Amino acid sequence: MIFETTEEYAAALPRAGALAGLDFGTKTIGVAVSDGLRSVATPLETVKRKKFTLDAGRLLEIAEGRGIAGFVLGLPRNMDGSEGPRAQSTRAFARNLSRMTEIPIGFWDERLSTVAAERALLEADHSRKRRGELIDAVAAGYILQGLLDRLSYMSRS
């Protein structure tokens, strides 16, 4: 199932279990995972996009192997909050993925996540080539960590 709000998504999740954050690019999908207690996001890998069925198959393999309880997809909104073609493409991917799994799917506003990831990789003094290899997975980590922080805040309120 797909959930539009963080509150609905949180209510659909089991109490424990890792989450996976996804950063969609036109050529790659960055993947990050959390620990089972949902406190820390860690970049995992970058999936080279081929066809939907192959891409979704790889994501579901990761989910099964790591006991993923939920997916969160970075939603690329415009700076004014509106949604453009990339956001619609992400929503279409979510709809198609939801037909293949019962794992809850949520969205997280990913504005500036790639900028933050690039900055972190620059500060870590990675080469341009290495940054290119890591950027999508690190951006997925920023997306997932944003959601994890929000879930933590919601549970304390």
C-alpha cells in the first residue's frame, strides 16, 4: 500500500524492522537501509536502472534479505512545493512496486538531499569518480534519515 502522509505511513508500519530509503534518478536508484530500531540510515548500494521488473526485483531481493518493513521513496518536489515530471515518475514507480509487494510505501520530500549528499562527499574528500558512484546511495541515506528522525519525533510526542 502507498501512504501519502508520514502519519499514515507510520501507522501502517510494524513496531520494529528496518526501512529502506530510495533515491530515484533517471539512470540509477540509490538505496539506503536503517537498523531494526530505525535510528540510523546507512547507504547500501546504487542499482543501475534497466527495466522496471528488473529494478523492482532487485529492490525486493534487498527487502527480503534484510527484513525490510517499509520503503520510503524520495519525492522530488520543485522548490515551490509543486510536483513535476520526476515526481510523477516516482509516484508511478511506487504504484507499480505496490502491485508486487505488501510492504508499505511512503514518500519523503527529497528537496536538496542530493546537494547535502554531494557536500558530505566533498567534505570526506572523495574523488569525482568515487562521488559519482556513491551520490545516489548517500542521497537515499539523507532521505531515509529524514524520515527516521520524523518517526522518532512523532513517537515522543
